[in-house]
Amino acid sequence: MPEHISRKDLKKDEFRDTLAVGAEAVLSHQKLVIYIGVVVVVILGAFFGWRLYAERQTVKAAAAYDDAMKVFNARVRTAGEPSDPGEITYTDENVKFDAAAKKFEAVAQQYPRTRPGQIAAYYAGLSLERLKKSDEAAKWFERVTHSGEDDFTSLARLELAQLDDETGKQADAEKIFKDLIAHPTVFVPKPVAMLGLANHYRGTNNITEASKLYGQIKTEFPDSPIAQQASQIAALLPGQS
């Protein structure tokens, strides 16, 4: 026959059950805290790991970019002209820009997410432009316009507009110049874009619009080097004396 359970014993059992539930809740809470802590540590580790990796990539990209720039800015000398020890020189400008283009392309392709890599894409286009390789240059300039670097995007678009003029795409060139005038940047300020559009009009024999823009540049930016340049070009327009 089962023993009689007193009210006192019953209260003890209830108390023990309460303690057990409480202990289980505390243990579950501790497990949750540990789990959250582990997740946070993993996330922070991944973040700082990626940041360290990105910084190292940027350092490598900057070194490779500087190496390419030395070629781009190298002196072109005559065949018999001496060079200083350690100085990078070329006797053929095309050879120089071909070498620079390859170096810049390598930087842009290997480090596309770094700022030096994105700037290298712009200089790859410039180097190819110097070689009269307009189609290849345009591809690199187009790439820069999608890089997210606003200043270099405007520079690339300015080069694209000039290439469009050279390759018979005058309507495309005019559209870009006008947009650059409406949205100036540090690297392509308004007077520079205006001068580009004025030169575009001059090249298409729209002398009236060209003259108007040259005059506008001189009026709005009277003391700037761009105004002096505009004045000199305007003086050469047909009908000017």
C-alpha cells in the first residue's frame, strides 16, 4: 500500500520541481548566451579578417600602381641620349605606353575592388588612347564609369566624349559634355566641361554655339587658365580677327 504523502512532503516536491525548472531555464539561458557570444565572435572575426585582407590588397595594389605610373611618366629619350642610373626611360613612345597599358591592366584586373585598381583602369584607358587604340581605351573608360568613384568616373566620361568626337559619334559626345556641365566634379569642373563642349561645336563647324560657349567661359570664369585658353581658341574661329 502506497505510503501517505504529507502536505509537507508535497510542498518539498513542488519546491524541488520549481528549482529544477528554474535550473533548466538558467542553463538554457546560459547556452543561448554562449551561442550568441560564439556567433558574435565569428562575425567580428570575419569582419576584421576581411578588413585586414582588404587593407593588404590595397597596399599591394598601390605598389603595383606606382610601378605602372613610373612607366607611364617615364622620359622618352633619343637613341644616343644617356639616362641616369636606375632611371626608367624609353626610346619609343609607343613602346612606353604599351608597357604602361599592360601594367595598369594587370593592376585593374588583379585588384578590381581597391581604389588603386580602379584608378589603374582609368590609366589603362589613357595609355591605350595614346596608342590610338580607341576601341580598347573606350572599354576601360566604360569600366571606370561603373566603379563608383565619382571623380574618376567624370574623368573617364570626359575621355569617352573626346573619343566619341574622334570616332564620329558626335551626338553621344555632345550628350556627355552637357551632362558633365550639369554635374561638375572636382576633377572635371564646369569650365573644363564647357571647354570640351565648345571644342566639340568647333569640330562640328557649329561656330555660333562654339563662340557663344567660349564667351560664356570668359564671362563666368574670367581669371582662370581655362578662360585664357578659351580666349585663344575663340580668336582662331572663322570670322574672328
